[in-house]
Amino acid sequence: MNDDASIFDTIAGVDLGGTKLLIRYRDRWLRRDTGMGFGAAELSDVLQRFLDEQGQAPAAIGIAVPGLVADGTTVAACDVLPGLVGWRPNLALGGIACVLVNDAKAALRASTMGLPQGGVAVTVMAGSAIGCGIVVDGLPLRGASGWAGELGYWPLPGTAAERLDQLAGGSFLAARLGCDGRTLAARAAAGDPAACTIVADGGRALGNALAGLVNLLNPHRLSVGGGALRLDGYWRAAEQALEAGALPPLRAACELRLVHDIEDLVALGAAQMAATVTF
């Protein structure tokens, strides 16, 4: 459980990903599998039933999704869960203030607590795909449309993939073996050569990207999380590439944090962001 979990006393947090859904409110947890076919109608139904079961409704709900969010109200794009595009939770869940956020931005919020004033930090989430959030001079870097941080779309010319997602994202690694994520994890853990090669290649691709971020931004803190880090050999390859590619003085100045074992990190950040917007 996260040390900042008191936010869940009044606000519900939702972490929706390509393979799982996690909801937290008070002492209640709901976990369930998702998948490519998981869409807006099913999500609305699960959330509504969860809310209906609570003795007291939350003051607000923060919902983190793996895609682009327009104005905190609408899913504008979502390759991981295409059935979410166009979803507006404030219309689907009447009566409760809903704040929709990008999952990497939610992770950024939760993982930058205690950052030095005016600090620079990067949070990278390697799950089904690759997401990123950046704090510069103590403030989240939003960009012209509020969508800064789409690291998974970093172009990779001259490789077998068009973008970083396709080399380092968990769902793409599994697809290359023609299996799902659980099967990939089991095969990698068992030492299957094909699975181990694919996982290590993915980790190296992520590590190269992390080194690039360290060299570009000179951050005080780099936080890395997401389910792909649980794949046997993935983080080992990523860390080796990071250490090899980052400039030594910049790497020495950067605190590295692994946050993939904090199960409610994204839900926590979503709840924190909802509190900021609604109160």
C-alpha cells in the first residue's frame, strides 16, 4: 500500500491498462483483466457497479487511461484500447465529478512527491506500450496540446519497428511470439530462447530511450515502472543500456527509482490529479 493512500478516503482512483483494470476507494480494491476488446461500454458498466456498491459515493473519481486525453474529459486516442476512443466519463457516470488523465501523467504525479523545488524529473511507464511524463522546473511539461511525453511514438528509422512502442511495449513483444502477456512471461521465466531474446531486445530499446532522456533533460530523478519490468531479463537489459548510453556526469546526478512494484501508483496519481482539479 502506498504511504499517500489517505487520498482514497474521499476520492476514487482508477488505473486502466491494456491488460488490467485497478480501482481503489477507501479500503476497497477491484482488479480485473482487460484486453484489446475492452471498450467504453464495459468500462462504464464496471465503474458504475463499483460505485453503486459503496456505502458513500466518492467526492470525485480520477481515471487514468493509456492514451491521449482532451481537456480532462474525453479519450482522444488510444491504440492499446481502441474501444475507448470518444469515451466521456462525466456523461457515462452521472452525478460524480470525473477527471480523465493519461496514465503516464498520473504515474508522474505520484512519483514526483518530494522532488526538490524547481526540480526536473521523468517518469516512464513500460506496460503494454510506453508512456512518459516530464516535470521541468517543478512543473509538468504539457506541450501545445497537453500531450507532451508520447515516448512510445519515438521514431526508430532503420530498425524493424516504426516506433519505440513496437520494440519495447509488452503487448508488442507478446504479439511477436504470437501469444499473450502471461504466456510471454512464463516462457521468458522458463528460459525459452525466443522469448528471452525478444524480452532482452525490448529492454535494450527501453534502456536506450532512458539514456536519451537522461542526456537530454539532465533530470534529478528518473522513475521507471510498468508491467513489462516484471518480464524476466527485461529490466536487466534496460539498465545495462541506460548505463552504457547515459553520459556519466548526468547519470550520476540522476536518482533512479523503480516503481513497478507499487501496484496503486497510477490510481494514486489519478486520484491526486482529480483532487487538484475538483477542490
